[in-house]
Amino acid sequence: MTLLPHQRAALFGNGITLPKLACVAGEPSGDLLAAPVLSALNQIPDMAGLEVYGIGGPRMQAEGMRSDWPMETLSVRGYVEAIKQLPAILKLRKELIQNLLNEGRPDVYLGIDAPDFNLGVELQLRKAGIPTLHLVSPSIWAWRAGRIKKISQAVERMLCIFPFETEIYDKAGVASTYVGHPLASEIPLEPNAQQAREKISHHLKLQVASLDGLVIAVLPGSRGSEIELIAPVFFETMQLLAERLKGLKLHFLIPVATPRLREPLEQLLLKTKNSNPDIQIHLLEGMADEVLEASDVVLIASGTATLQAALWKKPMVISYKVPWLTAQIMKRQGYMPYVGLPNILCGEFVVPELLQDDATPEKLAHAVQVWLEHPAKVAKLKERFSQMHETLRRPTGLLVAQAIAQTIANNRKKQVSV
């Protein structure tokens, strides 16, 4: 990828401004995915002086990105929730497009997930001659397959994080590259549960040297709407498990995805403690990876975190609740019988999914108990997840960074030739 001095001068020097990358991540999972990309760009000599700006979270900003608008505006999930936030989202998108077409015109635009927002931006920018890349394919293989026509118009190259997606784009005539999933490189192939428990014990200042007994990780989501709908059910499930497994020492660990979610979770914790003062529930700021690594089993809301849990080789129970109207719309546009990423990647129900009306404390507690009572089943699942991990393990950040650098170089070359 490194250009010779005279090549770099031809593309980036002699009066031509330093390269610019605009990128937009719409939620914490996108921030997590994009940060390794920006880190890798910082290591490419030809990208020295690269200006990165747009919309991103704390991880991207830590890698030198300038976030000009708050990412929280875009962090909504579901049709009903998006409608409430629509005026603010449309206003932000209009401002962003105007900026990128004028004074903030970049050499390339990278949309990170958030397809409902990013595809509209990419379409306008590509029409104006700005190259567009998109990291994380929309789930056209699961629902809304018709979006591939808009993708072909808006995206110059799709950067796929799952291996089966490139064949879909090849058939549609859309350029694509499989880059693997960055989480697969960040998470070790072999978890060390004991080490993770000791780290959490130290963080919580527990009296014991490590978390002894059974550790159940509970991840109710990273959005306020998720906490509102599924977290109360998860807390009731924890209380039910504590009652059913009285003879065992149980620790429930809940990583708090963002500071603003702590208050509603603390309220639920207080209510639960009033009913059962002895229940061991611990809230931890962030630390999702440590909590997952330390756990014996996971109760989790559907989303990117389910892939994290699978990469940590953990048995899990996936659940989710959305407003009734959102559920009906999604149901009519869905093509797959499952929603959890581990099941989608394995092509079958390797872990249970209890959604909507099935998301009851009784059913969730029973599903968690099944994992605890069948170690042979857990061992088989871990083997399956290890195979998945190997498939997804690629130098994702570097591959995406190289695609960005090459696109910028090609675009600058065209400008020089003109």
C-alpha cells in the first residue's frame, strides 16, 4: 500500500490538500466497529495527515476523529421509535449532506452500518462524484431484500463483515469485499473465565478473591427503548432464577452500556433488592467483554452483543421486545426464522430465541436452566462457536483502512489526470 515519494507527491502533494475522510457511525456498535479502522489508518504512511470527521462515538474520537454532530441522535431502533426521532434525524442529515457537498467535501465517505441514514447520504454524495464505501451490509439476506437496488446506486463498494454476503452482491453486480468482523480479532480464541472473574472482583472490591459459584451475564441492550421494554423482564428472570437455584451461589453481572442507562437500571435493581435483599446483582460501567468472558451462561437482548457472546464461546438465551407495530412490520418483511446473529451465522437455532410474547420470566429462566443442566450441550456449542470465530477472524481494521486508502488514491489520481 505504501506509495513511493514521487507517487505520493503526484496524488497528495504539490498544492493538493491533505486527504479527507468523512464517516458516520449511528450507534455504539458502529463506534466499536470503526475504531480499529481509524487506528489502522493512522499506521498507513500514505494516510499521514488524514483528516477524519463526521459523526462518531468516543472510541472513534479517541483515534483522532472529529465528531461534528452527536451520535445519540441516530441511536434509535425500530420503526415506531425512529418516527418519534425523525425530525431531528432529517435535520441532521440535511446539514451533514450540505456540509459534505460544500466546505467539508471529503475524498471518500465511509458509512458504518446505520443503513436507513447512511444510504440516503451516500446516494447524494455519489451523485456528486464523491466515492462512497459502506461498512456492514444491511441485512438484505434477512429482510428488505429490495434495498439492494438502492445500495447499487449509493455504494461504490460494500465492505462485508460476514463471508456469505459477497456472493449476494456479486449476483447483484455490486462491488464488495469480505473484511471479517473486527470483534473476532479483538476477542481471543480461548477465553480465560477465571482471570476475568478476578478482574471484576477487584473492580467491585468484593471480599472474595474471585467470583465463586455460577456467574450469569445479563445484557439488556444499549438503548433506552431496550431498557424500557426488556430490562424489567430480565430482572424478573434473575429473581426467578435466584429462587429456583437457591442451593447454588449465583452472581448476576450487568454491564451498563452507557452512563445514561445506569439510572433506569439502578431503579430496577432497587425494586428487585426490595423483594429479595440477598440476590447478588452487580452493575458495571462498560466491561461487557469481561462480563461475558467471566460468565457461565448469558441472558441477552438481540443485537451485536450476541455475536460478542458467541465469540466468547458462551451459551446464551436471546430475547427481545419491541412495540407491537414495529414487530408487525418486521414480521412481514422478514425472510429468516431467526433474528440472533449466532443463529443466522450457523444457519440454524443453536441457541434459543424468546421474543415478544415468548419473552416471559418463566420461559427465560427455564431456557437458562437448560444450559446449566446440560454441560455436553454447552461443550458442543463451544466447538461450533470456535469454528465461527476462525471464519470471522481477519485483519478487519487494516483491510477496511486499505480500501479507504486505495479509494482516496484512485480518486486523487483521477483529479490529477483531469
